[in-house]
Amino acid sequence: MKKIVVLGSINVDTILNIARLPLPGETMAMHDRSIAGGGKGSNQAIAAVRAGAETSFISKIGKDHAADFMIDVFKHDGLNIDHVTMDDEAGTGKAYILLDDNGQNSILVYGGANQTITVEDVKNASDAIVDADCLITEFETPLDATIEAFRIAKKNNVLTILNPAPAKTNIPEELLNLTDIITPNETEAEAITGIKYTDKSSLIKITNKLHEFGVKHVIITLGGKGSFYYVNDESGFVEAYKVSTVDTTGAGDTFIGYLAAKLDSNLGNVEEAMKYASKASSITVQTKGAQNSIPYAKNIKI
Ligand code: RIB
């Protein structure tokens, strides 16, 4: 069984269903509100475990009810949370998701305990990293801890996947050099490279720039359009599955978790793994909320 470690965030998401974004100074009634498990890190970890991988999670929670809620979800899914520790002061991370009638979301994040993850926490989890086939991380937790995790992984020949979300400029060169596969969406790709996605040739330009920065392999996700790869010196495009979208929250995270769970260590099956991941995220977008929408492997039929 594939062994995956995710270093990343935990958020409790409050989803606010509204007709449209409010104007400055406007007071508006919402249609509905609901709570769901979220956070890019925990969404990716849940996706990997539901895809069938043995998955360990490195993260931090607060000492509060939100933490109890999330721990119940993790235990229910069989996620290894030996390295999810508690901060006595900061609250568990929260996200407030404004979801409009067109399925478009805007997200406000309170980092809380996610921002207290330290290099020491990562060192304490090094046994899990060393033992894994693959390490995934994103940008909702501190950068120094991320770099330490990638150092440990690369010293031990563990495949590293960097999901550079939320979008960030000036990513440290060391981190990019330690990255085997980077998986930006079009906005994140532009933030890193300064190159806007317009067409196929722009994808190649973005890829070349990422190679210049030291990243080995590139997968760019383009939402409902599909995803592009440049892996092992070969490029290709995987079309997205056409479905009716209710809420895209967690779709990118589902893609990453499923991709990592399916990908062979020599990356030889990248196109097959991307189709599988794309099918999984096409299921996620059909239901409101992040973690509650992430499918189980038994529901993925290609
Ligand atoms: O990627 C989706 C996630 O981003 C949400 O679950 C929310 O918590 C934010 O972190």
C-alpha cells in the first residue's frame, strides 16, 4: 500500500451561501450557513486516505471544540494523526467561505494553530516522513517547517509534491530545488513565474520557468478545463470531466491527494493518475463543502 505523509493545515470551514458577494457597506441576508471539515492540508490527507493510501498527517490544532470536531473526522477515516499536536494558546484554524449562486467561492482564513507549526514539530515527525513514499505540502503552514520537511524527505529519497496554494510570490529557491512535482493552478503558476496562462504555449513557458527555478516535474491544474503535465520530459493534457458544479471548495485538494495515491514512484503512469484524480475532483465539486464531498475510491468509476 502507498504510504503518504501530508504536512499542512486544519480548518473548520463555515460556508455562507449568498446570492452574490456583498458590496462595501452593504448588509445582506444569506440563504444558508453550514460547517464542514476543511483546510488544504487536511483535505489532501483525507483525499489520500479515501483513495486507499496509508496516510499520516503532520499538523496542529487548538485546545477547543473545533479540534474535537476535526479529530472525529480524522479517526473516522483512519488517518494517522500521531503527529497532529495541540497548541495551548492559538485556536484551531478556521475558514469562512462565501459561496455565491454561481458556485463561485471567496475564502477568508484564520490561520490559528496552523501558524504555530515549527521546525521542531517536523523533526519530531521525521520517522513518518522517512518511512513514506511521498510527502505533500502546501502554503497554509509556516515556510521554515515546510522546508525542513522537504529536506528530510529528499535526504531519504521520498518523492516531494508541493501544492503552492494559496498563491505566493518569491518562493525560496531551496524549497523549489527540493521539489519533485509542483502542482499550481493557473493563478498560482502566474504568481510564481509572472507568466499568465493563455494557451498551450504559455503552459510550456510556465514549465520552462519552473524548471529554471529548480523544480523537476510540473502539473498545472486549470479547473473545468483540465490539467497539463510536463513529467519525465514528456508533456500532455488531461481533459476535465464535465459535471454540474455546486461548490469547487476542496476540488484541488482532492486532485492532489488522489494523484499522490495513484502515482507510481517512477511517475510512469502520470496520465492515468491525473485522469483518476480528475474524476475524483469532479465528484467533489458536485456537493457543497470540502471534506464531506471528497469521494472514496470505491465511488471512482472511469
Ligand atoms: O482548498 C480549500 C480549503 O482552503 C478550504 O477547505 C479552506 O479551509 C481553505 O483552507
